[in-house]
Amino acid sequence: MRHRHRSILNKTGAAALAALTLSACSDREDEVRNHVARLLHPGKTLYFEQQLGCMVGVYAAHIGEVKSAVPIVGSVEEAFSRIGRGQAVAFDNPDFSPNMISEEIASKNLPAGVAVLAAGAGARSCMTAPVQQGYYNSLMRPEAVLILDLEDDALILLDRVTRLIYYVRGDL
């Protein structure tokens, strides 16, 4: 009889732990969505995955514009200045893809470049193949807006062509 109680307690404990874990994931998903909503205009959540070392959210974009709370910077130097003050910044230049901007960041400031690389490349394990392909396409698209939020260790892409928002965080 004593063994049976232990088994029931173990099963109950495991179920409670699983429920807490699912609740924490749900809370984190809501936190990420709320964070994105401070910067952009997300619609429906299309994809969300969180694992140890990475997190990815993909949202439909209601509006293809950055909110006024996010400064749009004209140069990498201006971005460094604002990031140094804890601000998220947006690069919105139709002559440069987010990938080209990331390369420029890495050439001017290696630690910042590594942070950008870590956010994007480290998040791949949280992406399905179609999400990876869509994210890659958005990185290469000059119409996409790159938002760096290094306070949150996040890279956010607003793809105006597909009307998708990618929120990525990852560790290398």
C-alpha cells in the first residue's frame, strides 16, 4: 500500500511539473508577443517554439511599419549609440538587406556582430525547415526591416513582402 501511494505521488508530481512547464511556456509566449507589440503590429501567432538556448516566434503583420517608439537609424554608428543607451533600433533602408546590415555591424563592432549572429544562427534549432527558409528569405530581402533589441538579445525581422514578423533569440 505504501508503494502505491508513492507511485501516485510521483505521477501527480510529474503531472504538476508538466502543467507548470506548459504554463511557463505559455507565459513566455505571451511575454514575447507583448514585447513584439511594443515595436510592431503583430497579428495572429503563426509559429512559436522555445527550447533551451533558443526561441522563435512568427507572427502575421497587421501593418508593415515600425511603431514610433522604435528609432529608425541611418547608420551602424547611430545604432551603436542608441543600443548603448539600452534602446532597440530599426534599420529600414531599401538599399540594404538585413543580412547586409548584419555584416556591416560585424565589421564595425565584433561583439555586437557576434550578438546579432548568435540571435539568428543560434535560433535555428527552434525552427522547422519552412520557418528557416522563410527567415532566410527575409534576411536577404531589402524590403525587410531589421530590429535589434540587444537588451532582450533578440533580432526581429519585419518582412513587408510576406507580411511576416520573425522574433528570434539564440545562443551559439
